[in-house]
Amino acid sequence: QAAIEQRAPNRVETVFEAGSVSKQVTAASVHLLAARGQLSLGDDIRRYFPELPDYGTPITITDLLQHTSGLRDWGAIAELEGWPRGTRTINHGHVLAILMRQHGLNHPVDAKYSYTNSGYSLLAMLVERISGMPLAQFSAREFFGPLGMTHTSWRDDYARVVMDRAQAYGKVGGQWRLDMPFENPHGHGGLLTTVDDLLRWNAALTARRVGSPDVSAAMEVPGVLRDGTPITYGGGLVMDQWRGVRQIAHSGATAGYRAYLARWPEQRLSAALLCNAGDADATALVRQSVTTLLPLAPLPPATTRPTAPAATQSVTKVQLSAYIGTWTSADADARWRITAEHDSLIVRRTAGERLAFRAVAADSFTNGPISIAFVRRGSAKPVVARVSVDRALGVGFVRVDGER
């Protein structure tokens, strides 16, 4: 249902949020500016964002497009502060402020592929700085209007009323609850669209008529790392194979919205799925629907691997006392109060919060999604910690002197 409270059904005309499927529209906008000579994809991003840190090696626009920049994900950093996505309203100014604070990268530039929303949020801001108009206005003029995508826009103002928009839901304790993206950053996600409009977009990519001049072919050039290793990501598109069939696709997930958009060029087949249930597997649903339409290779025999028990480290309350205190991070703008209970460290980032961390190795703790590695100098109590979460690695924390 599009709205459970009103018992309103989903229809072909229903507007959903496309999550990271949105990235290909942002990429097309940047490629179009490059094709018109208004920027070069090899430009150092600090040419346009001088307020960003200098990491010694230039981060190029191509690095942002192909997720090889090493930039930490701004949402992951906000989570370390105690404000996961959806728990407070933010805008592009907040995103830029988070990235300006970062003293390190997840990895050296171009050394690895690491998916991060930070690059595409910056690209949305870049479009505005170069073209003089917001991404929403630029993409509507250059793409949505010419392609007849009349139901497509951006969630650049989350409070704006969008006709025929489905509410997003997630299950908590077996009950459906609203799970909407109450935030304004976009470009990495935030495309409001319908399945019909997405199929129009896919048809334009296939026909090579995305923008004037066309930029669809440029978007389908996969990246290469500095050591020559190829990757499958291009300009907001993943070029790979599914069971022996070449495909060009991208998935998406934001709050309770799920999406998948795919093309199989040789078979001239395209599929789009948009959903407002957070527990939906959009990729699997699309693949189930096209299985009989593609010359798929047989599935390999199913294998099961024994699950290794989670590693734990025996600690005593005396040992845990070495970590007790207040820890702060300039990168995350965070202040953590760490105490000990039984054989666990208890982290409190915000009022009323309590996260339990168990030891997994010497000076290393985890609560599942977040890990802490404390750093000692000799046998002294640690004064530095490196905190990692998915898409943000090695974020520095220091102990506040004189606090216990």
C-alpha cells in the first residue's frame, strides 16, 4: 500500500524514492558539464571545494563518480556522533561541514573501490557551483523534461508536498512504522520517481540520448585503480554479469524505500522496481521476474560453510578500567563517555543511549556494527582510539585529560 493509514494502494503512477539508483542522474549531470567543457573529470575537487582538506594526493571528480576517493561516508560519521541517518534534519551545508572535519581517508586515493555517499553529495553541490542552478533544476531542464519524465523530481526539501508519493515503512517488533527520509541532502539518493519514468530513463540510456550531447556511453566506462585493477563501477552504474548475462544496474535503499533498476543490453530487456517496505529485497524481486526472459547460466550447487564462533577476549573489570573516561573526536564532532559493567565497555554518545562493547582482542572491542581499537604507548593507559563503522574507518578519538 502507498499509505497504510488511508488504505491507499500503490499504482504505476505512485511516486517512490529511488535511493542510490539516483546516483546515475547525478553522474549524468556531471558528465554533461564535462562534455560541454565546463569542467574536466580529472580536476582536483579542491579546485571547486577549497574548504576541503588536502590529503596529499588530489581527489578527482572521477574518483567521486567511481567511489575510489577514500572519502568517509558522511552518514557513518554522523552515526558515530550519535545521530544515525533519519534521527535529525540535515542539509548539504551539514554534509560539507562533516567532510571538512575529516583528517583521514578510508584508504589512499585510487587504491581501492569503497562505496560512499559523500562523493555523490559533493557532486550534487558541484553541479550547482558550476552551472549556477541546483541539481534539481539542472536535471529537470536537461533530462526529465526532454525525456518526458513528468513525475520525477528530487527530495531537496523533505517537507515539500509531493502528490501521489508513497509513504515508506519499516517493521519494528512485527509492526509497520513510518520510516521516511527526513533530510535534505541528495544526489547520492533522493530521486522521487515512478517505475514508468525509470523505464524512460533506461530507454534513453540504451538509445544513447541522455543529454545534449549524449553522455550515456561515458557513464558506462568502468573505473580502473592505480595498480591497474579494473572495477565494475562507472558513472552511477554497475557494469557486470549476472549468471553469465551482461547487465547494467544499480540498487537503492533509503529509509523504508527500496529500488532496483537494471538493463540487459543484448536481450533489449529493462526492469524497474520501486517499493516502500524496508524489508523488501528489490534486487531479488526483479531477478525473479526476469528469470525466464534471459539465457541464464545454471546456478552452481549450493554449498554451506560452517559459521565460525565470534571471537571474544576474556577481560576483567580491572583491565577495563584502562579505557574508562571521556573520549572526543574532532572528525566526528563526538563526545563519548565510556564506563565498564561486568565484562563490557558501555559507551554513551547521547543522553539516554547505552551501547555495550565486548572485547575481541587485546585493546579491541566491538558491538557489531562499530569497532574500537585503543592505541597504547608502551604499557601506559591508551590515550588514542581508532573507531570504525561501515564506510568510515579509523576515525580518531582522544581521551580528555583529567576525566574518568
